[in-house]
Amino acid sequence: MEGDIVQMGAYIGAGLACLGMGGAGIGVGHVAGNYLSGALRNPAAAAGQTAFLFIGIAFAEALGIFSFLVALLLMFAV
Amino acid sequence: MAEANGGLNIRPMDQFRVEPLFGGDYVGMFTITNVTLWMALTVLAVTLIMVVGARGRALVPTRSQSVAEVAYSFIYRMIEDVAGRDGVRFFPYIMTLFMFVLFANLLGLIPWAFTTTSHIAVTAVLALAVFITVTVLGFVLNGAAFLRLFWVDSAPLALRPILALIELISYFVRPVSHSIRLAGAMMAGHAVAKVFAGFAAALGAAFFIPVLAVTALYALELLVAVIQAYVFTILTCVYLKDALHPHH
């Protein structure tokens, strides 16, 4: 019984941890949207900045990955 | 968990199971598994395109030669742009990383194939290799001055110890995010494709709706496979830049 409750808590926690991915989604959208608005203002400079676009996306995404990691740990390791 | 005799029986994670190729259940250190097979195929594919494909060295490249040349100049320019001119010394390593990850991702998209990069164990080794290389390189090239990476000179003095702590944590978290990003993206994409494929089996006559969805998803996954290889490589370049020039 107690193990069931612990498992239930782990599953609920894993589900809650997935909310963090929404934050990562907001962050990635923010980076990409700002890149696009900048690129439309100055299309000539856009091509040179794609590397920074992807680096920015990767860093924003990293925090979503941590929530995914927490979910994985709760599912399989706790 | 889903019952075996239920209507909807989708097991999206089964495709990631590591199994021995030549019978038995035991998976040890040196057992030849499907991971071994697909990694070998990845290396074979990279060798084919980079060595055999580019062998002609024609002035007007053939198709396979131009693929090799595009990949080569793409990575070369990326290292120059992100890590600087002196990062070009590490071109062979970064090129190898890119080609391996790219082809592992792309080969994993073949139906019934095994995606080696969907396993955190595989990507963690790649990311740890980068992390250790970059850290050792930073200390060898800069000595103790490498630690200035964590000491943000442009910040107010009172903030610097706190920033140093944050920088230190973010430095050691790098291999974690570096590896899980790739494995997570690959695993999630393939699992979603499997779930949609399972819908096709369950829907009967309306099977074409999920099949169309899977087709669209497959195109997206092709994009993700290339972008994740690109991101993995460009982050390697960023970490390399920190080792070569540890000043903010």
C-alpha cells in the first residue's frame, strides 16, 4: 500500500515535471521569434546569425531537458 | 499498463530495447547487440560517403563527392565562425562527431532500424568525451588562467562569487544537457511515430489519417535528425571556444 502511494507520487511528479517543458517551449519560441523579427528588419545580416540562433535555442532547451530528466528519474530511478 | 488483449496496445518504448544479435538474453560488456550492429553500419556509411564517395577528387564533383564536400566545408566554416581560427586544429574530431551523430540519427529513421543515439548511454559517452577533452585542453593551453572562465570580470565585484558558483554549476551540467538533448529528441520523435503507427492499426478503415500524420512526422523527424546533429556539433564548438579563449 505504501509502495503504491510512493509510486503514485512518482508518477504525479513525473507528470508535473513535464510542465517545465512548456517553459522551454516559451523560451525556444522567444528566441526563434526574435530572430525572425530581427531577420526581417535586416535580411542581409540574418544568414550570419543562424549559429547564434541555434546556440540560443539549445541553451533555452537545456532547461526543458532538465525537467525531462527529472521526469525520467521519477519514472525509472526513484 | 496496457493489457495484451486490449483494443489499443501500443508499446512505443519497445523499439529501444537492446537485444543480442545472436540469440540468448545475456547482454554483457562484449555482447554483439543491435546497438553494435547499427553503430558499425553508421561508421560504414560515414566511411562510404567520406572516403569512397570523395575518392575521385574530380574538379566537377559527383553526387557523393559533393555531399562529402558540402559537409566538410559546412563544419569547417562552423568551427571558424564559432570557435575561431585556432579551433580549426580540432577539425578532424568535430567532423567525426558531426558525421557520426548525423548518420546515426538518419540511419535510425529507416524502418526497423535501431537508433543508437536514442540511448543516453551512447550520447553520454560522446558528450563526456567532449567535456573531458575541452576541460583538459583548457588547462593545458591556459594553465590556471582557465579558471577565469568562472570569474566574470565585467560583473560588479560583490556579484562575482555568486556568478562564479553559477558558472561552475552550469559548466558541470554541460555534459548532461549535451547528451540528454540528443537522446531525448531522438527517443521522443521515434516514440511519437510509434504511437501514431499504433493508432493506424487500431482505427481500422480510417487508418489513412494516422498514416498521413506519420508521414508528416517522418519529414519532421528528418529535419530534427539533421538539426540535432548540427546542435550537438555547434555546442562542441562553443565549449571548444571557451577552452581556447576563456575570457568573457
